[in-house]
Amino acid sequence: MRYGLLIDTGGTIAELTERVRKVADAGVPTAAMSQIFGYDTLTAMAVVGSQVPDVGLTTAVIPTYPRHPFMLAAQALTVQAATGGRLTLGIGLSHKAVVENMWGISFDQPVRHMREYLQVLMPLLRGEGADVDGETLRVHAFPLEITAPAPPVLVAALGPKMLQLTGEVADGTMTWMTGPRTIEKLTVPGITAAADQAGRPAPRVSVGLPVSVTTDVDGARAAADQAFAIYGTLPSYRAMLDEEGVASPGGVAVVGDEDEVARQLRHFAEIGATDFLVAPFGDDEARRRTEALVAELAAAER
């Protein structure tokens, strides 16, 4: 299993560059960055990645609605050109409350939107043109004049319909707030069956969860409930917590001492995860121990 660290994107670009450099120096294969209310992640990755070699860069995730797929393809290929092809492009729908209330865009037909979005995005990334006359997108675009390899595209697919679409069209899924029982019973079989039926390679399954190496397990779960409370209120993540049978984000957080956290992370590989993006949380000591363990586990995989 390939390990990565979800890093804080706050502060200056110089500070962000230093965080990514520390990930690379520790031997962790991937630095992942979210796209929320801070820097444009792809622009930051082009800058940071051009200065820090030897580490993969993963977006976790880029919302589709505010970016036309033509422009996202151009941005992603620009990052590939700047970094020597180290990008993994994670994309997702975001949430109705954000798309409609903040951006003023209709969230109607989200699965169809993603299908048509991928019908435009994927060929453009491969250096082809795109011709799509859909219900949500109508695009007739020439190939982009950028010489760079197509990045793997992972879709934040959680439910059955999105998993089926992702298995048919994209390179894999990227989950968040999704526990091991759900990964084993829903995510892996759903996306794998769809990829098989479409004649596509085995999909990547990238799992993302809060992780804290600590001896205070109960305290860590309570801290996760507080730090990640918003995810228990968003419908897509709420559905994953319910599927797992837990009440709140603390129920899916990976917590314990080094041996216990390592056991839990390895279990995800055993049930079909190909990647794990660790979101460290807790006090400074817990974060330090978490990052050190991820580096150790990554080294063991090499």
C-alpha cells in the first residue's frame, strides 16, 4: 500500500514548500493537499513541486463544479509538466450546501454531471479532443497543446452509483470518513466490479482518515469528534458514517499506539486499499509520532 500525508496548506508558499520538503525527506511517497478555502491547490503544487523533487503530489480533492473540465485538464497537465509527472488528480463533487449556497451553481443531477465531466476531462488529459453533447455540459474542444503525461484521476466516489461510474471511466476512488467495514463491503467490490465489466485495469482505492498515534485512545476519539465535526453533518459523509455503524467522525478515526495504528492501516491493505492518505491530528506529540510511523511504514513498503 502506498502511504501519503495530508498536509496543512495554510501559511505562506515558502512554509508550504517546507512542509512538502519534510514529507519528501522523511521518505513518505506522497504529499496530499485539499482544496477548500485557501490557495488554489494545483497552482501551489506547480510551484512547490518544481522546488521539491522525489515526492508524489495528490489533490484531495478538487471540486468539479467551479472549474470547467477543459481548464482543469490544462491546469493538471501544467502541474505534470512542472513536476515531471508526479500528480495524482483527485476530484469530487463537493457538497450541495457549498455548490448551491456559496457558488450559486445548481447541484441537480450530480452523477450525470460527473459522468459528462469525465467524458470531457479524460480525453483532454490523454492529449485528445473532446466532443460531448450532454445535459450538463456541451463541449467541442481541440486537444491541449501541452506535452505532459496524463495524471491518474481518482474520483471521490462514496455511494454505489458514483463507484460504478468511477470504475467504468476513471482510475480509482478517493474516500474520506469511510471506515474499514464499508471499504471492504461496499467500496472495493463496487468499483472493482464496474472496472472489470468495463474492461479497465484494477482501480486504485485511496482511503483517507484522521490518524493519531497516542496512548489516550478515548481522548483522541473525542478530539476527532470535535476537530472533524462538520463531516458528520454533510450528507455524503454522514451516509458513510451510518454505513459503518458509527455515530461520529471519532468512530472511524485510526487511533492507538504505534503497533495498533500500524495494524489498522495494514488491515486496509488487506481488504483492498491501494493507497492511504493519513490526516494527522492531536497535539504536537501525537502528530510527530503519527508522521514518524507513516515514514516507517512507507519505508517498509519500498
